[in-house]
Amino acid sequence: MKKMASIIQLLYFSDLLPHKYPEDSANLFAALEKHHVAYGFIKGAKDIRIRDFMPIQIRGRLSRDNVLFRYEPSYLKNHRDLQTDFLQDIDTNWQLVNGWRPPRDFDKSEINLDGSNILISRGTRDEKVVIISDRIFSENPQYGKAELVRELASVIDHRGCEMIIIIPSLESDITGHADNMVRFLDGQTVLCNEAFSLGSFNQQLQTILQYHGLDMLEFPSASPDGQRSYLNYLETDEAVFLPVFGIEADARAVAAAEKLFSKPVEPVMIPNIAADGSGLHSISWDMSYCIWND
């Protein structure tokens, strides 16, 4: 009988990152190395926000669970120079990370969906919960809303996800990405920006999450427009890497994270990356899968 020997964790960034943001990148890579997190670089990206156009690991652990969605966001309509085509632009001769490379096989979907706009619950249970903002409707006008949800279900559900939740998007955030608004703390609990920064938006969000049986906890907010979000953190098996911006609210965010997470919390100063509307989650791409031994 085969037994699971280990979980291989793969983490990548665009090779543009250290050139465009040398100070912020140095802070990030020093934090990763402090916690012995291995990482590599992806070649061919036109932007640093690589999560948006890379394949998405729906369930995890198996290559057939990877899906490549169409990447044609409306907010890049006038900035085609920043729009990466994974199939044409990315060099898939991946660098080794932890002695392994990502699998090259994946399914393709014609649904237009950024990787930063799909969140998948963490935890040990096999069946996952998926959260996507309603920006997906305006990005796919060729579908009716009910039709699009059914198509999403056909792509996602059979990979072991029991529920797809559509939440409202922030009008002030041009991307409409879910990872600036909410993050899964575990399979049952979702973090969101604190209510005073978003007013009635949080009440609507809480109603939707509670209707689907999830709990919601508020997390300190850096700015109400979603441009700087502490929720856009990077979590690995070793630590939570929390973006900080050199502002007064940073200390509250670090203290809150240290109470919530059982693993170490490492603040990472990224004011320049954040000023351009990015966070640690959106500029990274990670995968994990099991290695089985006899």
C-alpha cells in the first residue's frame, strides 16, 4: 500500500519583480529565506501579478486539478502590454523549487477569470469552498448570470469543491479581486476588512457568508479603496507573510495576525508594490502536491 511521504510546496514570482521593485523584493526574499521558504522565478510574464494568469490549483495535490482560465481583464483593456498570455508568453521550463517543478498538464476554460479573484478554502477536508467576486459577471458578458455559475460549477465542482460563493466586489477597486476583500482563515472562517472602512458593504458580505454557513472575522484595514490590503498576504506552510506599508495601522494588523494564526507572522515592507495596487498574494503563485512512497 502506498503511503503519503511528504507534501511538496512550490512558490514562484515573476523575474520582473526584483528589477521593478528592488527594495520591496529584497524585503520579501529576506523574509522568505528567514523562514527557509524555497522559491523560484517565472520567465516571460509582462507584469508582476502572476497569480492572475497562471493555472489555478482547484483541489490540490494532483496535476489534473489545475485549470487555466482565460485572462483578458477589462481593466487592462488599454494596457495590453501588461496582459500576459500564459500559453504564448510563459517559459514552462520551470526552475526547480524544493527539487521539483510544477506539472505542465492542466485543463483549459474559456471563462474569463483572474487567479486573484478565486479563493479556495484551506484545511484538511477533501471538499473545498470557493469564493469569487461578482466581477466575474461583467468580465463574461456573453453568459447570463445563472448560465455562468453553472459553467463554473462544471469546471470546479467535480474537482471536489462543494460550494461556490459569489460575493460583491468593491467598486473602488478596479480589479474587483476577492483577495483584497476576504481570505480563508480555515475551512469554516473567512477574514474580511473591518466594518468601519467599508460601511454597509460588510453587512452585505456577512449576510452572504453566513447564509452559506461560514463565519466572518474582521481584520484591520489599511485603506478603504482596496489599494492597500493586509488581507493580500502570502501564506506558506512555514509562516504568514503580511504586507505592511509604513503606516500607523501596520502595528494593529501585525498584532491581529499574530492572534489569529498558529504559525509565525512575518511583516514584509512593500510600500512601492502596494502603491501600484499589488499585494503579496497577487504577485506570487504557489502549488502543492503529495509525493507517495511504497
